[in-house]
Amino acid sequence: MGMEDLTELDKRLYEYIKQNDFESKKWSTPEAAQKLGVPEEEIYKSLANLAKHLKDKVYIYYKDGGIRIAAE
């Protein structure tokens, strides 16, 4: 499992997460959906795919009242 298992949206979302600091600022699904031009539901599905296929590269956790996401 790895990058070859990802959809084009998954890859775009992964890059979006890597390029932004969602550890120091809270994650916003509506903002991600707007920036990537897709419905929020697609962002949730894509996040699930990233967590499944890149579990050693994507970290999703809760801190200080918001979801935080880190990607390496």
C-alpha cells in the first residue's frame, strides 16, 4: 500500500496537507474543499484513504479543540 493506491484527489489532498501547517492551526474541511474545488464529502473520503494507505506518513489527531493533521 502506498502512493499507487491513491486517487488523484488523494494525491492533491496529501500535497495540500504537506504544504500547510495543520499542526499549529486547526484543520478545516470546508476550507480544504474550497481550495481543492470538491465537495466536503469527497475530502472526508480522501482523508480516510490517506489514513488507510499512508498510515506511516499521515497523522490525524485532536488537540486544543480541533483536528490536527501532519504529513511527511
